Amino acid sequence: MNQRGKPIPSLIKNQRLVEQRRRQIVQGAVDLFVRKGFHKTTTREIARACGLSIGTMYEYIQTKEDVLYLVCDYIHSELERRLTEAIREEDSGRESLKKAIAQLFRVMGEMSDYVLLIYQETKSLPKETMKYVLKKEEEITGHFERILEKGIRDGTLSLSPSSVKLMAHNIMVMGQMWTFRRWVLARHYSLEEYTRLQTALLLRDLSLDEGGG
């Protein structure tokens, strides 16, 4: 888990073990946070859920807020990694967009509970930490802005430059919609079908000539 934004002190010097234990803590905490809420969940319950003594857990984190931050950072880092790995320099803007959408939707499907938790409980983070988390969200959206701009330059996508930022946010919301509406969407579509249909709708819109509006 990337700690560039908010270094969380640890009593353990082995970074690989720190990463492993913090992942274990996050996985144990997410279900509790989703079921009971952040404020009603105790650190003792988190320790029990992740199979650690409370003393051992405090060797890797300092506060319950640290756990929530790690959840946020895990999602953003994982999504950023997958976007970076999926997209190739030689791909057209259109092809890059298809790959990026597939990765975004896949992460939203795999981490639905994590994403839901972020939107429910980010307000519980300290102000400076919240600013970092929101900044990471903007950086992910920025990946889609750059892909759209690439497609405009190479002629594989048709979009007014003034609409790029809005379209990038629309794409993010489409991915997040699977998290917030999966209770009904999953009755009608698999995640793969949802991804295919939403991608087709987006690409159809981005193939229209907007007339430079």
C-alpha cells in the first residue's frame, strides 16, 4: 500500500511485512465498516476480524482513521496500477479508452464494498488526509482526461476539448454506478455485459461529430 501521501509510522521495519499486515487489517476492517459503520466499529473488533492481537495491530497503524485511509489508498493505488499496466503508448486513444474503461469497471466490481465505504465514510478522515484522498480521485480522473485528449489528437475520438473534463468524470461515475446500483443492475447484467454496453454507448457518443461546439 502506497504511503507517499500520508506516511503512517510503523514499529516494524520490514516493509514487506508492513504491507502484508496492513492489507490483512484492511480486509478485516472493510466488512465491519460496511456492516456497522466506521464510528461504531472498535479497534478491538478490527483486530479480531483480521486475526491479530490489538497490540500487534498497533505495531502497524496508530488510529482507526489510519485503517480508513489505507482502504482509500489501496483502491486508488490498485486502479492506478492497472490503468498504467493496461495502456500502451502505441495504442490509439480509442483503444486506450476501451482498455481503461474495462480496468475501471473491473476494479469497481472487485472492490465494490471498498468503494462504497469510501463514499460513506471519507468524511470521517482528518481534513488533510481527506484532501489527499480527494486529490487521488482527481488524479485517476486525469488519466481519462489524457486518454480522451490523445484520441482527439489522433482522430480516433470526436469530442470538444471543452467537454474532456466532464466526459472523464462521466466515465468515473459510470464505473462507480456499478457499486451504488449493483443491487438492481446485477439482476439484469453481468459485470462483463455492463462493461460492454456502457463502453459501446460511450464510444458511440465519442464517434459523433460535435462540430467543435
